[in-house]
Amino acid sequence: MEVKTKTAGKTVTGNTVANTKAGKAVRTLSLQQQLIKAERDLKNIVNRQLGETVLHAQELIVEQLKQAIEEKNSKKETPVLTLKDEPITFQLNKTEEKVSKKIAFVKHNRSIDSKKVDTFIAIIDNGKYEEAYPIIVIEASKLIKAGYTVTDVNGRVLAEEEAEGYFVILDGQHRSTAFAKLNSVKGYMTIPNVFVKDIKDVGTYLEEINRVGNWDMRAKIGVAALTSKDELFENMAELIQQGFNPTTAGLIYTKKNIPEKILNKVLRREEYKLPKDAIVDIKRGNDFITLCKAAKISVTFLTKRYFIKGFNSYAKVHGEEQAFKALDKLKQLGLNDEKLKQVKEDDDFQAMLQEALNA
């Protein structure tokens, strides 16, 4: 039940209290501005003798705002650190030799989670990094010669002639990225306990460490793209690197969710079947994404499955041609974040498509 109390001519709802408690800004005012206003309203309530219930509610708001300000001020801001394509020192495990190389990644390997990187930055910078954890690398030139696509830290594809100066991180991407970010600020950072592998089949190696590691669906799809060379998983991996979640990526390209058990079969190189009625159509999926982006629907919204599910349902009823026609006309609606936030179910997006078609 939503509780409403009147304060100095305004209405304060239970939602306002919840938002304040969560430290969310109300009416875009800063927390300090909210506190000044809340204290002023409290004074008016006392002067006007509006009753104990109203008084208590406003006192609670003031107290929660004070607490939110205190919490905000006590938080230590994490510095924004960049990742530069520059050498860093790797200390090799077997020989203790220190080697200066740049960091590279193999395309479709485990995507980088910035939150995990930030956690490791704090651990390393506070001298609490556990050096017993190994970092597994391979020379970039060997991977490129084997036919793999290798990129620098910013996603630029490396040519074979420049690959000699790079180590590809196969396992330990988050820790290595954290070291590299700190190195860009402080310099002289060394990545410890590095094992240089000579791996003929990187896909098999990643599959093996995936079995014993705690990898999520995003990582598994990336490894599936490497091991299977299947266009479905390669394109799903591309979407995941853009910020899509695995479920939505599957719906976009097959109209069905790809269960983890199927991915596990792919990783074990066993025969597998996609879910019933799943149809792989990469062009259709990419056309859907392109037209949505043309209508200013960002990945932040597109990764929410009710957009693609709503589109698929609309196409099932009205046909593919009309569905794509409606999708193409979405840009005429002048969509913005406020309007897109109103799409909370599959039916909402279907209604939006119909509105665009009738516009």
C-alpha cells in the first residue's frame, strides 16, 4: 500500500521515501538541495501543527537524506583509468625472466567485465594481490599464423608483422587488464606468475579451462565461437561484446533461447540440436538490430528481451514484411529514453510497432 502524507502543501509518497533511502535524486535536485527543502518542510509542519503522523513521516525523510549524504561522502571514488596499447612487464614463472610485451586478446574469448577489473585494481593497488594465481599467455604471432583473429586492448585487429611485440592473454584477462590500467597511471607495473603456453588449438585449451572454471554463459558463447567456427555462435559472441545478454542474442538470431546444455555440448564438440522451431537467420537478426538503432533504440534497451520477443510475435501475426515495415517506421515516432522505458512487456513493443505503421 502506498502511504501519502501532505507536507507543506506537497504530497510525499512512500515511493519518495524509498527513492531517498536508495540515494536516488528526486526532481534532479542534489541530495544537499533535497535535504534543505526537506528541513524547510519539516519546520513548516511543526509551525502548522499538522499532526504526529505527518511530522514523523517528514522527520524520517530528513533522516534518510542525511544518511544518504553521509554514505555518499564516505565513499571513495574509484579513479577512471584508461587502458593503453603500451608495453607492460610480464614475469615468467619458470625462469623468473621479465619480458616487456603489449597485451592482446583473441577474438571471441571471454569478454571483459569492467566491474571485475575495478575490483582487481583496488586489490592490486592495496598490495593484496595473490601472486600464486597464474596468468596464461601465448605469443600473438603464433595465434595469427594459426588463423585466429587477435586484437590489441582497444579492439584493433593486429597484423602478423606487428604481432611479435604482443602476448595474448588466454586466462587472466581481468587481472591483466587491471595491471595494465594501473601501469598507464603509475608505470613500472609487473604482472607476476606468467605461464607462456605453446598451444596448437586454442579453442580446445579454452574449452578445457572452461570446464573447470566458473565461466558464465557469455564466456561459454565466446569459447563456442572459437571451438565450433559456427556463424551462429560467432555472431552471438559479437552481440555479447556489444553489451547484449546471451538470451536476447539467441532470440535475435534463432527466435529461441539457447540453453546452457546445448552450449556445453558445443564446447565438448558433441553433436547438438537447437531448440524446437529454432531457425538460424543471421541477416534477419542484424536487420532487426540496425533498424532499431536507426530509431534510436540503444543496446541498453535492445538487450531487454521483450523488444525482440515483441517483434517476433508481431511478425508471426502480421507477417515478416509488415513487421519490418513497421520497424523501419519507428524512427518517425521520435523515440527517447522516457518513451522506451514505457515498454515493459512484449505487447508494449507490438503496440509501438503498430503505432509506427499507422503514423
